[in-house]
Amino acid sequence: MAQNLMVCQFCETSNEIKYKCVNCDLILCEGCKIKIHTKIKKTEVHKVLDLKEFSNLGASETIRHLDLKDIQCSIHNAEQCIIYCEDCKVLLCAVCLLESHRTHNLTKIDEVYYRNVKELQELDKKNHQELHFYDDLVKELKQIKSVENDQYTEIKQRILKKESELKDIITKQRENLITELDKLWKPREEEMSRQLKDTAERCDALTRNKAQIEETFQSHNATTIFTASGKLDNDVPARPVNTISVQKLLFSENATLDDNKEAFGSILTIPEFRITGTFTSELPSIYKIQTLANSTNILYPLGETTIKSFKLKDSKCETTTVAKDEKVIVRDTTKTNNNKLLFTVASSSEIKCLSTFTPDSKIETFTSISPLYASGIHATNNNILIGFRDNGELFPLQEENRRGILVYDYNCRHMRTYEYDTNNQRLFTLPNVITTNINEDICVIDSTNNTWEGRVVVLGEYGNLKWAYNGHPSINSKNNFNPMDLVTTSKGLMLVSDRNSNAVHMLSMEGCLVTSLNESHGIERPVSLNINQSGQLQIGCSYRGTKDGLGKLHTVDISS
């Protein structure tokens, strides 16, 4: 048990202290309180409290009982104050009163004293209550600060960790790109260095022979002419064949940085196009082309109600009607994973289906997206993507209009809808043509007005907008971008037909123009695109506006 070291401040011997005199500001033992303190003159007005009680009281409750008759005047030192002036707010002695305060409003000192004490006690009580509030507020703020400090520290650490991870990712991607670039460049550099060395050696041999001949011609000794031919190499080196042509590379940069995706972009060897065949058609315009698993080729004439198979023979595109329906004008078409054709129909909610491809095959209804109208369509291995619009006017787009892409499974169950981006902005004006690439990005031709000008929009795996392509100044200097069809290659490149500019744009997976097919290749009014089973590009063209007024189908080989 701890020893009590405090002693009575009167006798200074007893440690049995029990009381505190508020006026004397002393602690007392029981004996001193009774025998000494009470006998001191004027202590009868002192306030003596039990120590336990005192410790639980506030300042306003422990105020001293003072002798109000013994207050010295601050002006007349020999006088005691006898009254209080309410007007001047000062204590007065008799001299002060007579000199200048006789007509003032006067009050007894004890009345003013106890009034002020009461006011101060009330103020002290309010302060005490307010201090409780501020104590609680301080605790609350400290708690909030502690929580938020922990939160700040934790998030900061996560940011720094993410920075480190991204640095590692960026570094790895940079290393991979440089490695890829080295693989493209180093062998060619070595081959060119070898050829340059061989060429230089041949040049040196020729230069030496030429110098010796010139030295012989300058000699004053005729016999040197007779001996020169034996000393010189009479065999002129054969001219080497340059087997190296310029390899065009493209660094296709990413427009945006996606988490854990390629930050830089990709390095491409720019492909070359070679037209391998041009076939004229009795059709005015080849609107859509599809190649089925059994190498059956299908096309759709623009604005007609027939579906035809075709063969390319003797510079002719020979067609045979396989199905006809007066109510069916094809908008877009796709091949399913079970070798059927699905197609959308102008101003209709129905998705049509063709399962056989012999004459008089029957067109059936696959499903309906009523009350919406279907536009573009594309089938993947698992899903069917359907572009949609409401049944109002196509253009201009109004706030209440609906435009987007529905995702269905093969049982015609709706899986999801892509209509707005993360900022609640529309993704599409009119999604007319749809396909996917090797990354399963959704690639869409989005028509923007009645003249079928438009853009290419590419969505990521979760429907996020990755990039949009609005044509290129080198191609669309005279005509606005008029995309009609698009396909993607096995390497992820995208081909887009641009009818009004007589061009086919080749785009990288980052949305950069790689190269193009154009009039210099003999391409006029390209409409439809298809890549057949052998990887050959087929381009269906319209007759309208061409030099010879014929519809054509071109076959094109694309170098890797």
C-alpha cells in the first residue's frame, strides 16, 4: 500500500489530512481544523471542504468566502470600499462617493459580488459543458485522423506497390519489344553487312586491276603491254544480285494505357498487297461475302432479296441463286460456329437463318429482338453480337433514341448490352457492321449520318471504349470516311472498305493506319470484304462511279 507523503500544512506533522480550506488554500488534519483553524480571526467565513468532496467539485463550486468589508480602495489607499457604482462599474470608498459618484446608480457591494458570482458560476457551467463537447470532438477528430492516416498509409503503399508492378510490366514490355525489333533487324543487318563486305571486296579487286592497267598504259617500256595480260586477272567479277528489298516496319503506339495490357503498342512489318485476280460480275454491287466451312462462297447483291453462291472462273464471278424471299433485304451477315448463316434484315426485328446452300434453300427465322430493329451482326464461338436501334428515324440521333449492341448466347438468351461508356456517353450512332479480333475486342462500323459516313469503334473485353478511327488525312483528303465493311486477319490487323475514297484501310490493333489498298492497285468503289479459308482477301465492289461501269470481285494476297 502506497504511503501518504502529504502532511497537514498547519501542524506540519500529521499525515491524516482530511480537509482543504478554500480561502487559505491549505490542507488540514482533523485536529488543526477544530483546534486551530476555527480560532483564527475571520476564518469563520472561510469555506472548508472535505478533500474527497473537493476533488469532485468544479472551480465555481469551490469559490472562497471573502471578507467584502475589507476591500481597499484602489485610489484612496487608507479607505475601504463601501459601495459599487453601476454606471462606472467600479468599487467606491466614501471619498470616491462624495467626490464624483453621488448621483450615480449605486448598489451594495455584496449584492454585486453575489450577482457576479452567480453569473460566473453559470458561465463556468456553460464552459464546463462546452469543454465536454470539445473533449468529445477532440477524441472524435483524433479517431478520424487515426483512421484516415491508416487509410492514407495503406493506399499510399498500394500506389507505390502498383507503381513498382507497372514499372516491372513496362520494363518487361519494353524488353519484349526491343527483342522483337532485334529479331526483325539483326538478321537483315548481318545479311546486308555480308553483302556490303562482298561488294567492297569485288570493288577492291576491280580497282586494283584498273590501277595496274593504267600503270601499264603510262609505261615507256613497250614490253609491259605484252606481259601485262599475264599478270592481271582477266576475269571481271560477276555482278551480285541484290536479294534484299526495303522492309517497312511500323511502331503502332497505344492511345491509352490499360492495366496489365501492352503500354507501348506493337511493332509491325508493313504487309504488301498483290492482286491475284479480278472477276467481273453481272451484279451491280457485291454487298456481302461469306466463305463457309466447306468452301462454299456466298454473296448478297445490294438491295436485292436473293442470296447467291458464286465461283470465280475465267475472270468471271459466276453466281447461282440459293435462296430468295421478297421480304428479305440483307443488312449484315455472319457465319455461326455450326456453319449456318445468320443475317439481319432492313427495318426488321428478326434475325434470319440459312442452313443449306443449294438452290431453293429455305430462309428461316432464328430469333427476334422486338421491339428493337437489328442492324449489324457477328457470331463468335460462344455468343452472337447484334447491333440494334429503336424503330424511330435513323438520323439525326435524338436523346430518346436507343443504339447499341446486344450479346446473346446460341440459345437466344440475352447476356448483356453495350450502349453507354463508363461516363454514360453513347458508344454508337448506328452499329451497322460488327466483327471481333484475336483479342476478342468488338470492332464496329458506326454510321453517323444519312450519307453513311462513319467511323470504326473498338470495344475491349468488358465493353470499354478502346479507340475510334475516323479515317486518315492521307486517304480521306477529298472524301469523308465512308466505311462499308470490315474484317480482321489472323494477326489482328483490321481491313476496312472505304467506298467513296476507293480504298481499303489496314489498321493495327491500336487503331493506327498501317497501309492501304487503293486505285493504284485497281480498286474502285470497294464495298464488301471477306477472308477465305486460305487467308486470301476478297473485295466486292460496286459498279456505280467506276471507269468501266462494272461490278467486280478482286482476290488479294497479303504478305506476312
